[in-house]
Amino acid sequence: MRLVAGSAAAAPDVILRLLFALFSLTILGALLYMQQSEGDRGELGAGEPVVGEPGYAAIHAELIETGADGHPLYRLDADRIEQPQPQGTILLSAPRLEYEPEQAGNHWILTARHGQLPQDARSADLDGDVHAVGTPSSSNAPMRIDTQQLHLDMTQQLATTSAPVTVDWAGNILHGRGMRADLKRDRLQLAQDVHGVVSR
């Protein structure tokens, strides 16, 4: 009789111990899972770029790019040079670009209200009251190009636009829409609606 009573009294203790053990294992498992999740997040964060990483901005800045020969390919001055995101587009306010390709004497100065450069800074997109002044190597007379948009490929030495263009070269004035100017070969072509006045 006493053995049976003893067994009956021990049963609740065993149940409580089992419940306590299960509860402890559950908490331990949860803690291990949380620790592993935090570790995984830490490893991913170390290998990935930080979202929202800031770029840079410079006031009254100057940027000089050199060519393959080490000489300056162009000199860029702007009221503001900004790159909102790393490895992103470079934004320009009131840019003034002095462009001097390899060919001697073929020096151009370009101004605009706004501009953009890609990350490699090998080309420029100018926008708003774009003016380009230069002297072709085959002439002593300066040439002026006025338009509202201009793309300058500094590697290929090409200036192109699809906007209306006015070209003034030694008093010879041409108007047209769309232009391709090969600065290396001193060739300029207006695409359409071409008309103008030739001085004598």
C-alpha cells in the first residue's frame, strides 16, 4: 500500500520535471535561433553596400581629366559639382568646360546652365543655353555653336545634338536642327531645316 501511495505522489513531480525540461529546451532553442539570425544578418551586412550611402557635393569646384599621354584632356569648372550616389551620375551647375583634344590648336570652351557626367567622366551632356567656341585646326577664325542641348563624347571627339543649332563661323551663320561635329577631323554637319547667311 505504501509503495502504491509513493508512486502516486511521485507522478506529479515527474510531470513537473518533464514540463520544466521541455520549457528550458524551448527557451534554449529560441535563443540559439535568434543568435544565428543576428549572425546571418551581420554577415550579409558586411558584404553588401550600405543603403543610402552618401555621395559628395563641392561648391565652385574644378575637375581635371588627363588623357592617355598625361596631358589635360579637359578642365571643368562649375558652381556646384554633385554626385548624390556613389558610382552614380555627376551633376553640374553652370559648368564651364575647357576641352583640348590631342590635336594641337583644337581648343574648345563650352558653357551651359546644367550638365551631367557619367562615372567615368569620358563624356558630358550639357543642357540649357549651351555655347561652344573653338577654332578648327584648319582655320584661324573661331567658330561658335549655340544650342539648348549638346552631348560631347570626349574620347571620340564628337559633339552631337538633335536640338535646333546656330553656327557662326567668321560671319557665316547657319541655322538647322540636329548636328554632328567631328572635332578631330574638323567636320560639321547639320541634319535638317538648314538655312543661313554667308558673308562676303
